[in-house]
Amino acid sequence: MSQKADQYKALGNNCIKNQDFTGAVKNYSLGLKLDPENPILYCNMAQAHLNMRDFVEAEKCAKKAIEHRSDYVKAYYRAAKGALGRHSVYDSMMFLAQGVQNCIAQDVEELFLMAKELSPEFENALRSFRDKEKSQANKKKGSASEPKEGEASNSKSSKKGGKSLKSSIMGSGGEKESKAGLAEQDKIQDEVNDIQKKLKNHQEKHKKLEEELERDTREKRRKLEEEEELLKNKLRELEEKKERDKKAQELNERERERLAEEQRERDRKDRERKAQELKELEKKESEEKARQAAQEKRDQELKEQKKKDLEKKERDKKERERKEAQRKLDLEKKAQELERLKTELQNQMKEGSLALLKGLHRKAIDSFSKAFDSINSNPSPKNLGIHDPMDIVILHFAFAQARIYSDEYSDIIKAVQQLEKMEKEGLHRKLPAIFLLLGKAFIRLNRYSHALYPLQRGLSFIERGTSFSNFAWPGTNEVIELTDKNCLQDALQSSVQTCKQYHKPDAICFYENCLSFNNQHILPSQNIFFSDPDFVGFIHIICQQLCHIYFHLPCWKDFKEKMSEVQKLNEKDFLGRDCLTPDCMIQNDKPAIIVKVITIGPDGEEKSSCECTPPPLTPSVLAKEREDIDKSPKKKQRKKQRANSTTSKVCVLLSLKIKIRWVEERNSQ
């Protein structure tokens, strides 16, 4: 048995101790998957099925155990138990007989006890058979130590024939048995036949006894039921008679009480009738008096009501006249207020438009904001003289233009959102200048690649030849130049040329997670321009070899947090560290170090800085650099390199790298 199968066996035994027979069957089944020829697991599973009263499965498992181990006493005992549980006495006896036959050398007392429970005669026959088998085995052991070949074969065949009680019953044996062996087998056969006959007779007697017992039980039960039914009928008759007598007695008493009650009721009704007649008479008199008093009261109330109605009519008339006068006054005030709001709105729009044309963008924003507040405070724009919905669209257009040219990041973002909303609503078909303003907004944000898309859409719209009207600035009669087809086309083309030109950034953020981390901007970018509307400064790092590395302030903060594991780092802590550029090396392939960290403020000027002195280069490195300079083909370049030293040469190389990176960034845009 494998170690794993032993573990499942132990688990199954514990489950049986804890009365968990289903769990025991599962564990024994798992053990049999690992060791399918283990008779102990089959025998234990048979016991679990017996405890669950699943006798058929118990008999099957016990048979499996017998197949793998023919001298297993417990397997025969549990197989007999299973057969007896399914009411097969014959199969149970056969299992016991096979167990006694095949387990000669073992203690089979529990098989004899079970045989005794079935039939004492069957137990005696099994015991005599076992004694004869033992004596025959002892005789064979006491025979000559060197028997002849024929005798040896006869003894083997007789031993083989004695292993199975069934084979003995059927008369099987070796071909060369001795006469003594044949006589002994005949005796055994006779005994087995006697046992089978007795067993059959015992079964028939047992069956007859059960039938007689069942008939007697049915007869006795029938008689008892008849006697019980008679007793119930007698008891029911007595109770009915008693109930009739009781009802008759109660009837006489109730009759006497009924007569007395009727007399009392008649007397009570007479008294009530007289009292009722007296009450009705008094009631009629009181009602007559009340009717006369009510009539007098109604007459008085009618007079008073007429007087009140006249007074109310007078008051209502005066109130209607007052309300009518008040309504006319309110209408006049409302008309005056609407006229004032209309005039004020026109002045606000005119003031905003004039300020926008003069370049006073902040003043234009304030005026347009007030105009929108006036429009939103009134339920209907028509009351303010705005009858054409395009007037509101033009006002939004002018407001967005003022916000874009204000150079305030929040205003530009609001303008972009408003223009995109207008485009989604399809207003660009009537006012294609929306495309130009969107492009201008992205240009103000220094996002030239994003600006190309709306600008090119505007050019495509014009090239399709779609007609659109000219509009005037809000509150004025001056036509908006961008609503003219030729002016708009020139402006779009000029803006497209501006976007296609290369715009060198003032710095490029070195942080690899810049675009994903710096998500506060509507269009994040690694390029840093001093002209960015949301420019707040940046970090400038210089190494020993004059590498120039830049970071957005938020990117620099996140970079420091990732670089520090225990405590926070400041700018001074980066001095003397290896350069952030991977291939930046000095002598002997030693990495260059950071020598300066500069903080650029929102005004573009240096806000603070910290630096350290790098270690000097060795003479061998200086001599090698001098030799490289002398080999240069151009005289001007040799003079320049001699004057600038090795660090200037590295600076030139790094500047070329930065230019290459700028070109790549431009191509990606």
C-alpha cells in the first residue's frame, strides 16, 4: 500500500469513528484510485456502507476484497451481513461457508456466531466441516517426508480441491486422487447436501412461520378492530341517550323561562309605548317652537346677508380697479425693465465687441460674461431683442475668441470646450470660422500638431464650395472678417503654415512617464515653452559633461519620490550622483556626475540653483583629447577645440543629441 493510500485509509477510519460514513466512503475511494488492489480499503468501505444500511454496495465491496484476498475473514463476514441485509439468507450462508472453507488457518469464530443466528444446525455443520478439514491437514503433515511423485501430485490436487467448498460440493478434484481421498470427498459431499437440505427446510419453515404469524396477526387485529367498533357504537348510543335526556330537561326549563320572559317583555313594551307617546308629544311642541325661532333667525340672517353682499360687491369692485391699475403699472415697469435690459445687453455686447477689436481681451471677456448673465436671467431671449438663434451663436463665437487671445489657460480651455460643443451641434456649417478658432486655441497652447486637424477641416469645408453667410460682431454693424470666405481661407492657410513650421521648444521633459503623469493639461506634452499659458517653471539639470536635462515641476516631484526609498530627496541630494543620461561617460568609462540643478520660475528666470565642483580630469585624458584635436582636418575647428577643452567637445555632442531628439519629437507631432 502506498503512503498516500495509507493516509486516505486513516482519514476514512477517523470519519467512521466520527459517524461520518459518507466522508469515509469518499476517502476510501480516493485511496483505491491510488491502490486499486487493496482488500483492506474495500473491506472498510463495505463496513461504511453497512453503517449507512446500503447493503447492496456493502456486499459488492466485500466481494472485491475477497477477490483480492481469499482468506480475509472480515470480508466474508461483511459480505454475509450485506446479503442478510437485502433478505437473502441463502447467499449469506454461502458466504459464511466459503469463509470457513478458505480461512482454515485463521480464527473464524465470528462466522460461526453469525451462522448460529441463522440456524444452529448450520453452525454445527460448519464446525464439523472445519474440524474434518483441520484433521485432514494434520494427517497430510504427518505422512512421509519423501513421498512418491504420484502421491505428491495426489496430495497437491487434494489440497487444491479442498480450497473451495463449492468445488467440493460439485465434486471437483484431481485426476489422480487416491481412494481414501474420494471416500472423504463423498462424505463431505453428503454433509454439504445435508446442510443444503436442512438450510432449505429451515428457510421453508421460517417462511411458513412468518406467513402463519402474519395471518394470526391480521386475524387478531381484525377481531380487535371489530370489538373496538362495537364498544364505540355502545358508547355513542349511551352518550346520545344522555344528550337527549339533558335536552328534554333543558327544554322544559327554557319553556317556563320563555313564558315568564314574554310576560315581562309585554309589560316593558307597554311602559315604553306610554313613555314614547309622551316624548313624541313633548318633541312636537319643542319642534314647533324651534321652527318658529329658526324662521325668525333665517329672516334676520337673510337681511344681514343681503347687506354683506352689497358691501362685498363694493369691495370687489374697488379691488378689481386697484389690481387693474397695479397690473398696468407692473406691465409698464416690466416693459421699462425689459427695455433697460435690452439696452444694457446691447451695450454690453457692443462694449465687448469693441474691446475685442481693440485687443482688450480681458475687458471683452468681462463684457461678454455680463451679457450672458443677462440672457440666462431672462426666460426668453426674444424679450431682450434676440430673435435669431444665430445671434447667440455669434456671441459665443466672440466670447470664445476673447478667451483664446487672453492667454489664460483656464479661459482657453473653456473656449475649446464651447467651440467643440458648437461643432458637435453642427453650427460649423453656418459658421466655419469655428475651425479657425479651434486651431488658434491649440496654437496658443503650443500644440501645433493638434491644431492642424481643425484647420485642415476648415480648408476642406471651404474647398467643397459650401456657401455661408456673413455676420456682424455682437451689438455692432461691423462685419466679422472671418465670416468672409476669402478672408477665412487666407487665415486658415496662414495658420496651417504656422503649424507646419518647426517650433523649437525651450526645454523637453526627460521624465519617461511625463505624458501619463502630467494629465492636468488638456493635451499633455513633453515640450516646454516659456509661452505656454500654464507655464509654472521647470527643473534644469547639468552634468559634468554638460548634458542638459529638463523636468516639469510635477514630473520632477514624482521622479524624486520614486528615486527615494527611505527619506525625501531635495535638489542638493542629486549633486554628485551619476548623470541621468545612460551613455554619458568620462575617463575610464566612468559615468559623469550631476554638477548643477537649476529651478526656473514662472517668469522664466532662474529662481534658485545649487551646484558642486566636479573632480579634475587626469593628464592622460587631456593629452588624448589634445591629440584628437590635432588630427582634425579643419584649422578653424582645431583652433576652436584647443580653446574650448574636452568638456566643450562633449557639450557639442550632447547638443547634437538634443537636436536629434527635438526632430524626433517634431516628427511624432
